[in-house]
Amino acid sequence: MKLNLYKSVALCSLLALAGCHDFEEMNTNPNAPVYDPSVMDCGPEGIDIDYTISESALESLKATESALGSIFFNFTYEGLYNDYQTATNLTHDVYAAYNGSNGFLNNSPAYAYNDGWSAARWKHFYDDRTIAEYSQLIKTFWFCNKEYYHNAFYITRIYYAFLLSAQTDTYGDIPIQYYVKGAMPPTENVTYTPQKEVYDIIFKLLDQAITGLHNPPAVDQYSFSAEDDRIYGGKVEPWIRFANTLRLRLALRVSNVAPEVAREQGEKALSDPSGLMKGQEDNMKLIPKRQWITGGNENIFALMFSWGASCVLPKEMEWAYKNQALKEGVDANGSGFVEKVARNADEEGTIFGLDATKYNEKEANCYLDPRCKILFFRPSPYDPGIKDDYKAEDPNAEYGGYRNGAKEVGSKYTVKYSPMKTNLKSDEMLPDCWWNQAREIVWLGYSESLFLRAEAALRGWGNETGTAVAGRLYEDGVRASMDYYGIASDKAEEYIDHLEGKKAFKEGGSREEQLEQIITQKWLAVYPNGNEGWAEVRRTDYPRYLLLPRYGNNSSGEVENTKLIKRVSYPNSESRNPNKPAYTQGTKVWWDVADTMDETGKWKTPDNFR
């Protein structure tokens, strides 16, 4: 069997990368062979490169070796960032309750399917990341000099496992046979691999890569430059620690549906000699090009602020910021508490999920989460910050969150909702204003790794287990998140000292009650990464602050008005493939075992220890 990549896609991508990258020039020998990505004798099973390539293909790989650094840079830079607003922010970030979408009222934030946005995400994963970059990288490493490129091969596989996890958590079952080996399926009617098997593949990729990086051949190793590996500067150990931390994240993801697999994978991550992330320097992050190229690619959240403050504080996060550390003597029946979902006197239309549970909305009643003041403005008239370093806010205004589905949207409503605290005039990293156009975005960070360890301890995985360990790691996770934002230690400790969640660990709370505290604070720490936030919302059904679209959703019946959305639909272009599964946006993915809301649309206490 002979398989062929789409030559036009792969070749054009290579030429574009080499042309636009600032650090390497591609070999432009006019006598070099035309890029030939064909492979021979490739089967669908497994993850190993078990096929051969022609002499012509080998020569074309050798001719493009000088572009490897450029390709790797683009692979890791664009990763989850390509078309972020439409591929992630208006779906995953909203569904994670990280983005109060100040616009797009009847679109994907209200569960309407937008084919262009789903198709863009699909294309970026398959055409751009998989075919044009990942395939080219691993085949060049393997066939040109697999001992010399040994470490680079496995680092690339780790990052692909990371992208693959986000893709399957978005759609569920996905095509992955052949692709994972750097080849193309022999037919357009590709096979969809069940999500359970996709996770098996991810764990195999990580296991093989971690083992391989611990045991390199005794030859000089190719190393990515600091310019090409903007994450870890070509260093191997941080990549291993990231792989271990990712492995633990994904082990916990499947803990409700495959507990034995989860324990096995989690304990392998915890026992690896390189360990998990050790500090903020290990954060897996996206650094905008603007940090080193004048006029380069900006932080998307700062950019969206400039578009009329299109992202604002969600109501769920407002409640989390104001209810995790209440002051002594504050009572839910007192001033400042509101019902979770209630009908206003002048409100028309059906409101779903009516719920009399009360949450605090007054700062005087709580030790306000210090992260709120750095990440969000107080409600004030919209000012894009062109004239001032960043806008002056009304010091007397209470931070205000947007309820998904509320009809008052647009920049004029920043007097009601808190927009992201953004400085558009300067890229200086200010201590009291987080967002600017050069600010990094973290995809998996040190604070998350501590919360992962806390949950693992609750589940009895590894050598550090039990309530006391979980409680300590829970507090350490909050502390690490505060440290990431540069919050003064006295402010951080005041908040941590008054966390209501500590009682679950110190006063005999159940494991479920303890897990709620861990996941709620992890959810706050993972912000604004909606890929992970939404996955954890579906897995754990926390935080309890979650809300439905206020007046029902626009899913055309795919998602019940009393339920949360469960996945993104496949692009319409996949409809011609008879192998495409018949899932809707209301169908749970494999590892999602229960609905978050009951039949009336009210949040219900989950069972995460089955």
C-alpha cells in the first residue's frame, strides 16, 4: 500500500515557514528534489513508524532539514492558538465559564453550531499541525538520522499528544490512524477512532517519549535552539516534566470511566524520576511574537479587549471570587446575597434552571480573591486605553459578571460587566494590570500540577496520599496561582487563611467535598485556558456556580435547555464520510459519565468516586 500526503499543503507550508521565520533559512538549492512525502507499506495500527519511504522521499526530507527548527517553532506556537477567538474563545472559553461573551448573543456561546468555526479548528489540527508540521518533523527525524534526532523526535511526539488530547476532548471520536505515524489514510472515508482508543494512543505516545528521553543513544543530540523552542529552550528535562504532568492530567480525566487505567497512568507519572512541574519556569505557555518582534502577533485577549471589550467577567467567576473566602459572621440571608437563578420583575421569556441557592455579590462580605483585581476592571465606561496607560476605573463599583444569554451586550455595558483589565498602550508587565498585547498564555502550569497531585492523593495514587496531603497540596496550588500573578504574599495568605474550602480537609469532609474544593480552585487557576477548563467542567461537574444559557439555548434541540453543552459537532465537510459518528452537541464524550444539572436545570452534587 502506498500513501501520499497532500503535496500542495505540505510543500507550501514548508516554504511559507522557511520564508517567514526569523531565525533560519531553508535550503533553496535549485537542484534539490521536489518535496516527496510518500510512504510505503504502512498499516493503520499502532503509533510506530513501521513503514518505508522511497529514495526520492528521503532526498526531499534531507533537503528540508534546515527548516526543522522553523517548523517546530510554528508547530508549538500555533498549536492551540491558531484562530483562537473562533476556534476556542467563543466555544470552549464560554463553556468553561471563563468568558462572558459580550456579543455573539445567538451564536456558539448560546450553543448554536457554527460550522466555519468548527471547520477552522479541524483544519488547523489535521492540515496544519498534523500533515504539514508533525508528519514532516517525525519523518525527517526518523529517516534522516534517528539517533542524532532522537530527543527531538520524542519532544515532538509529546507536544502532539498534548494537541491530540485537546482535539479528542473537543469532538470525542476522531480520525487518528495513520496520522499519528506521520502518514495519510489511503481513503478520504477515514476511520474514526473511539475516544477510549485515542486515549490509549496518547498514553502510549507519552510513555514511549518519556522512556526514550530518559534513554538517549550515546551520540551527540540535535537540540532545538531557544528561538525555535520558545517553551523550554531545547532543554530535555522540562519537556519530560511537562509530559509527566500531562500524563497525570489525562489519567485523572479518565478516572470516572476507566479507574484502573487511570491509576496505572497516574502512578507512572508520579513515580517518574524527573517528576512533575517544579515551578513557574516549567509552565507550558504561549509567548506572543510581540515580545521579540516589533508589531508581532498579539495576545488574543488584549486584542479582543480592543474590539469593544468582547470578553468580560462571567457571573460564575464573579461568584467564585466573592464566595470562596467569606468573612466571619456573614450569613446567606443577609445583604449582598442573591439567588442563583431567579426571575426579575420586568423580565420576559422562559428562564431555565431556576435555583434559590444564594451567593454573595458584595465585596464587604468577603475576602475578595486578589486575582480578580489584577485580571478584571471594575465596571466603568469602556476606554480602549489608547490615551492612558490603562483606564481609570470606578473605585466604588462592585465587580460585575455577565450571565450567559443576558441580552444586554456590547461595549456600552462595561458599566455593568467587568471587562478584562488591559493596557493597550504599553507592553510593560504591570503589577496591577495583567493583560497587554505581549502577555503570555499558559496551557498547563505549575499551580495546576499541584492541584493534580492533590486529587491524586485523594484517590490514593502514589506514595503521598490521604486527606492531610491533599489539603496541603490544595493550599499550595492556590499559593502557586497567586505567585504566578505576582500577588504580594500577605494578600495571598490572608485569602488562603480564610478559604471556606479548608474546612473540608480539617473537619472531616467527604472525599467528594474535598474534591470540590480542589477542582474549584484549580478551575480558577487554569483560567483562561478554556480547552482544559471545559474538559474539567464536564468531567467533574464543578464548580457549583455553573449556569445554563439564561433563556434557553440555540442548539436546535441538540442540547436540552436544562443541560450544559457536551461537545462541538464535527464540521459539515465530514458529513460525506459514512464513518462519521452520529453524535450531537448534547452527547457526552466517553469520559463524561453524568450530567451537571438535574432534570430541572439545577446543579446537582456529583459522584466522582465510583
